[in-house]
Amino acid sequence: MYFTDGQINHAIYGELKGDEAVYKVLTWGAGTFEIDFSRSSSEQTVTQSTQGLLLEGLRLLDESNRDAEPNALEA
């Protein structure tokens, strides 16, 4: 992920770019990362504000987790 003025402007995760790359990272349960303040990117692949990305990503994650839970009413 690359930031400009505190906002995510570009994200890459394997073949994923932009919003989808950010959403993928939100699924991580554990891991390590490194911050390199000397790197930047002029690419603009992210279409939302950082806050919008996090809200939408967490909504998608919540829906995914909810759909994976067994339905007690069907048991």
C-alpha cells in the first residue's frame, strides 16, 4: 500500500490492485509488515477514501464471516 497525505492512493497484492488489494489484506488474521517511508507511488488505483475503504472492507468481511457460520435455525 502506498499513501499520499495520509490516504491510501495505490495498493497491490499479487495480481490484485486498488480497492480489491486492500480488501484482501483485511482478511489477514496474523502477519508481519514493514513500513518504508522512502517509497511512494504516483499511481492512483484506489477509488475511495481510506475511511471508505476500511468501512466497506470490514462490511464485506463481516458478511463473509456471517455467511460462513452455521444457521442455528436450520439445525
